[in-house]
Amino acid sequence: MEQLKIKYFTLLIEYYFNSNQFLDIAKSYQQIYNTPIISADPSQWNRFLKHMVVFISLSPYDNEQSDLMNRVNLDPNLEKLPLYKELVTLLLRQEVINWEQLHEQYNAEFSQLEDFQNEERAKLLWDELKTRVVEHNIRTVAKYYKSITIERFSKLLALDVKDTEKQLCKLVTQKVIYAKINRPSGIVSFRKPKTPEQRLNDWGNDIKSLLNVVEKATHYIQRENMIHHLEE
């Protein structure tokens, strides 16, 4: 039955390619990778683990993709594939990725994979990977910045302003991040407006902190007065 399982998921991979369902492709490669006759043969699991990493990386970010990425990162076999381990680490780390460096680093390696042998398909996959890297960088900037100028944002993403706005609007529409663009001032803000309840809670916490400071100050003043009277 193992050979039939491998054939079934190989056909599914071709089926999912027709609609660019990269996460489903990655999960199909995972099923083949976990098949005993494959996992027992280093020359076999090596190939399927590489493909699994590539297609997880090509998948749009969501909870399922993130969970699968973190689980493959814990696979001990990934340590034997340092380039792929580094790719997973880059995409999990909250740091801006330099696309040009990444493309140069992985171009020769990926060109050896079956799915990159076809020129048309290879172009599609590289374009998708670039999109995923840009989206990763946008999420990273949104995490560390409250606001940023659109020019600086574009430089970090290595895109022009028009493409930066396009990719940003896409993630906002998908509710991956919150952002607003102030075009007259050229500033992107990632601060989400607070609800009235949040504002009231913040006000209450501020008042509480202020009263604690006043209470401590009163206590220190009383202590100093007592010490002063004893010295007299």
C-alpha cells in the first residue's frame, strides 16, 4: 500500500499545482516523506524534505502555515540540510530578509529540484517566493514600527512605492496586519485605534498608577517628618 500512497500523493501534487495550492502541495510532500519506505532511505527522504520546506515557504502566511513551518523546523533531519534549515530559520525569525541575497544564495540549489526544471514553473515559484519574502518583511516592520515613511518602508522591502502600497493593502485586506497610509504626509501607521473600552481601561490604569505614586510620596514625606522630629 505504501507505493500506492506515494503514487496517490504524487498525483495530488500535480492536481494542486493547477491552482497554486502550495500549502496542500507541502502537506502532500509531507505525507510521502513520512511513508516508512521513504523515511528509511536517506536518498529518498532528503529529496522530499527539501520539497516540503520549499512549498511551506511558498505558502501564504496563516496559522496552519506557521504551525507546519515550526513543526518542520523541529525535524532532526533538517539539520542535515543546512541550506534548508537556514531558509526555515530566516522565515521564522522576526527580521527583514534581503531578497537579492536570498535569491543568489538559493538559485543554484533550487535549480536542481524537479519542480524548478521547467522554466515557466520555475519563474512562477521564484515570483511566489519573492512575494512571501516581501510579506514576511511587511509583518516584521509592522511588529517593530508604530509608523514609518513610505519611502523608508519601500527601501526596506526593496520595492518601489507603488508595489509597496499594493503588497501592504493586500495584507491589510486579508487582515494579516493593521495599517493605514497617510498619502499627503507619506506615512504608514501600524497603530490600531483603541476602542472606547480600551481607552477607559487605559485611563483607569493611569489614575491607579498616579495614586500609587502619590501614596508612596506621602509615605516618604511622613517618614522624613518623623525622622526630623526624632532628631530634634
